[in-house]
Amino acid sequence: MDAAAQSAQLAAYLALLAADDDEFDIGAPGGTLAAATSASDMDVPTNPRPEISGIRITKEWLHSLESRECLYRFRFYAEELIDLARALRIPDPFKTSHGSVYTRLEALCLLLARFKSAGDLYDLTISYDRSQAAISMVVNELSVYLDERWQHLLDFDSDGILAPARLQEYAKAIHNAGAPVPSIWGFLDCTIRPIGRPSQFQRAVYNGYKKVHSLKFQAVKLPNGHVGHLYGPMEGRRNDNALLAESQLLQKEQRFFQLFGDPAYGLSALLLSPFSNTGQRTQAEEEWNAEMSAVRIEVEHGFGDVVRHWPFLNAWWKHRLYASPIGRYYRVGILLTNALNCLRPNQTAQFFNCEPPVLEEYFHT
């Protein structure tokens, strides 16, 4: 575009502005558009945000929703939400440290709505008649409460889903699905959860393999679709064996059953892994690896299910290490995913034909 065409385009643009404002004067003092047009003329708020609106979450309102809409908003149906709030033993009313008061049903639904979306928090303020600060506060404080109240469920719960009789049931289900050995009851793995770059100790949380700042968790996935054990968070730089040692998982597991994990874990009486030495394996070893890989791939859906149900856990840019309880977010996400599996058995449970416990049985004291 030549100079004459650019001048003509600019003149047309200025004429359009002048037509919208009779007082527009390109020759106004200062000689710039900014000088001729004040902030008050534009009527633009200095801190734009939506007004608090929508409807407070109540039992009656939940029942008024179509089933599919309730499922879309919270991942649970209305009656399931009521049962879950009761099973989680959330205090009623639930009070935050700043004095805000919620019914336990509203507090749970706000947490679920937040976890269900990676969008802006203000999206919830225009739907549920609560301020951004109030929603943030209840999500954080309820996450802390749930993690502390139910941490025993993720710490080798030998009185619940990891009772000796249950381990025998899991080993049988895995063997029946095609595993070559009858003693494996679960699958051990680690997951790396990216976070925003912290203001301090950046090297400690930097994972060189994934090239991200992160927190790391160790989990055991069961054939009934549950995550039966979760250790973490730990710094993202730590390797898998460091988490295994610090979790003392093998010491807690001292029974005649075994876990299956990556080759990096090595071999022991309680932990098996695939045959390594690619190119030097025998035919029998290759077949053993293939059979174990076929059953293991089904349980690896577990980590994907967590972030698929709760996209907020994947929104690493919102996870600031010293501003929010981000490690607890993932732990609570695991508990909620297990709760979903209790109500509607997932793909893993169906593949292994291994029923998860009912909701009240899983959330035991």
C-alpha cells in the first residue's frame, strides 16, 4: 500500500470517528486522539468484571435441573450430589475462615463446578450468586478439609479397599484378564502435574524430563478402577524410586502379593517390572512383557480419567505454589474420581470385571 492510499485510509477512519462524536477535533490541544478523548467520554470501567448474579445452589434448584444439565455442571446427578455431601461428612453449615456460610451441598457443588472448568472464576460468579473471593475461599478451604478428613483412604487403607481379602480379589481379577502371574494386585506409577513457575525454589520443582515446573505424585491403580494409594505431592525433580522409598509403600504391603511397575523400579519380592535389555530378551520374556502390557494399558486410563473429569487440574497456569493448596487439589480430584467410580464403574472396572465398593463403604472412618 503506497503513502497516498494509507493517507486516504487514515482520513476515512478519522471521519468515521468524527461522525460518532460531534465534538471530536483532531486539532485539539495535545494533537493526539488520546488528548481529545478522555476516559470519562469512553465510559470504560477501570476494573471491568461481571456483576454477581445467578441462583444460589439449593436442593430444590438442583432437582429443578434436567439430569443432563446437572451432570454437565457438576459431574453428578442431583441425588448423587446429596448422597456424596453426606458421605464426605462435610459440616452443615460449612463456614470459611472469613465468615462466609454455605450449606454443605452448596459448598460441595461450588468445588465441583470449579474443578469441572478450567475457565475464569468469574464464570461461576454470574451463575451461582457468589463473589469471586467467596468461591475461591470455599474451594480452597473445602479442599483442605476433604484432604485431611479422608487422607487415610489414599494411604494404604488396609481396613478398606486394600484389606487382605480385597488384594486377593484384585490379584484374581488381573490374572483372569490375562496377566501371566496370579500375584499382582495393582499397578504402580508416578504422574507429573505441571504448575506455574514459582517465585522461589524453582530448581527444586523443575522436572528435567518433562521440562516443566511440577509436583509429582505416586499412585497405585486397582483393577476396580480406583486409585488405591496416592503419595505426594513431592518436588517435580524427584525420581520415581525416591517417592517409592519415602512413601514406605512396600513396607506397608508386606504380604504375599506384588505390584507391577516400570523397569526403573527394578525387581523385588514385592515389586515386579518388565524384562529389560531390549534385543537380548528371549521369546518367553517378550511374551511375558506383552501380556503384562496388555493388562496394564487398561489401568493407565486412570490418570487420564482424573483430568478428563476435572479439567481445572490441568490448568497449570492457574496453579501457583505459594498462593493456593495446589497439591491438595489433585488429591481431592482423586477422591472425587473414586467417588464417581463408586456410583458408575469406569472402563477399568468393566474390563477386569471387578466391582468397586459402594459410596458409603468407600468413605469409611
